[in-house]
Amino acid sequence: DSGVTQTPKHLITATGQRVTLRCSPRSGDLSVYWYQQSLDQGLQFLIQYYNGEERAKGNILERFSAQQFPDLHSELNLSSLELGDSALYFCASSDDRVGNSPLHFGNGTRLTVT
Amino acid sequence: AQTVTQSQPEMSVQEAETVTLSCTYDTSESDYYLFWYKQPPSRQMILVIRQEAYKQQNATENRFSVNFQKAAKSFSLKISDSQLGDAAMYFCAYRGYNFNKFYFGSGTKLNVKP
């Protein structure tokens, strides 16, 4: 158990809809990262937050947004969904006060857009 | 930006044999951190092993060990006594010293034959 909690585990929705993915980081970790993984693909970095502030941005579409709240949980909002947004979305957390701290991954949210 | 290259998209190994997965990276930094992650069919992301660039000694975790060659910017993963449960996708990852974002390779799919 990584200590990172992601909800929901599965999400099925229609094109054009909006969904929110939720992540609770491991206790003590200040950073939250979001990744997208399409079937049989690698990990696409979307965005990173550190202690409530955006720290780094990757290949995140304008239709997607995220935030990290004062209690350090994070939400990833996906809007105007398209079929191509179907993927496994990972949240990961890290104690960025320690350099060799690895990413601890949640189990992912499997999004299916129909 | 740093790049991480895994040149072997897929490999196979016989059960109980040893296999080495390759990873190279491109960086101008002198201090950084390297990681190997395992993604089994369940698609969980599991940390296998980590290495600090300032450490000359290669990291070892049970049957997993690395061959870290800093000058060659190479970070290979050796799996000894391969087991069926080792079948998975393996990702190499790089993180810069200043707690920059993680860079992942494209992954190597490892098949283990009984």
C-alpha cells in the first residue's frame, strides 16, 4: 500500500461531459503529481503541485485543470471530454523536502469516455 | 530537458534466469536520482529500486540490482532468479537534484517464460 488514495477507481462517462478525479497524498508528502497513461503507453506528466502551489506543468490540455487544497489533497478536473481522453490517470505524491524521495503512486482512476 | 531512453521495448527471460534491462539518460547535472518502477498487469506502479548519483555503490534490493555507470549515463536493472511474478512493464525514471519533476522512459515489457 503506497498510502496514496485515488477516487473513484473507475469512471465511465460520455463525450462532452466533465469529471473530477480526487487524490489524497501519502501522509507527510507535500507534492502531488498527475500522470496520464493510455493503453500500452508510457506515463505522460500532466502537472505537479507543491504545498498548494503549482510547481511544474507538462502536457496538460487546456480542457484539464487541477488544484491542491490546504489539506494537500488534489483534484484533477477534465472537461469537454473526448474519446481520446480515455486512460488511466495516476496521482503520485512525494516528500520533496528529501531529494531521493521517490514517487508513491495511487492505484489510478480508469476513465472511459463513450 | 532531460531525456530517459529505454531502448528495449520488450524482453523475455526464462524463469530462474537473469535478465538486464537497459536505461540511459541525458543530463548536464552532476547530482540527481534514478529509479526503476514496475507496472504489473494490475497497472499499479511499484517502486523497485533507487540510486543516488553521488553514491558509487550500486543499489541492491533482494533479487534486483542496478549497474550505475555515471560517466556513460547508464542505469540498467538486473533481475536475478527471475520469477513469473516479475512479468511486468518496467520504467526507468530520472529526477534532478533540485527536486525537479520526474522524467520517465517509455518502458520495457518483460515476459517471464515458465
